[in-house]
Amino acid sequence: MKGTSYDTRFLVELFYSSDEDTQNRIRDVLLASKPNFLSTAALSEVYMLTLEKEGKDVAIIRTNSLAKDFRLVDVDKEVAVQAAIIKHKHGVPFADSLIASTAKVLGVPCYTDDQHFRAIIGLTVKWIR
């Protein structure tokens, strides 16, 4: 399956980076990586972060926009079991284990700069730098 998945960190850079070059590289990745997959765990984290930083109205608009621009991937049995294995084996935060598991189950790379993703066997990790 072609496409790419994204960790919350990628979206944080998309929405909050003040570096124009970073913003341009992010846009290039998104345009070149169709289809773009997003775990609903990452969507939840973006909602929470936006809620804290910018309020409910912006959080609703942002997550609605992401739902239109990305193929959302819900947690099904396979993703849930793989996430539990990743959490157990690597001790990563649970939301990250769901995000990593989603990419692994789909067989697509995950854009993240979180180092703990790199230790997960069978997961291809990329970053914009």
C-alpha cells in the first residue's frame, strides 16, 4: 500500500512552527505522499493540544479539516493488538504505540522525530530534515 502516516509531532510542526522553511518542507511532504493516513489517536492528541493552546473553536475547526484532508484510521483489533505489543516491548507512550501500530499495520512509513519510534522493528520512520 502506498501512502504515508503521521505522528502528532509532524502536525505540531505543521501548525506551530515559526520557521518558514520547515512549513514549506511539511507542505511538500503532504503533497507528495498521497494518500495521507492519520491515526485517530494522533487526531485526539492534536485536538487536546489545540484545545489547550487555542481553545475549543479552533480545535474543532482543525480536527474537522484534518478529517477531510487525511484518511483517518480507527483502532481495530489488529491495530490494538500491535499497539499493545509495541507498548509492552518498547515502553513508548500509549498514543504513540497506536500511531506506530497504525503505520506498521498499513505498511506505510511514519513521519515523526520522536526517537522511540526508530526502535520499532518493521516500522519505517521518516522526518522532514
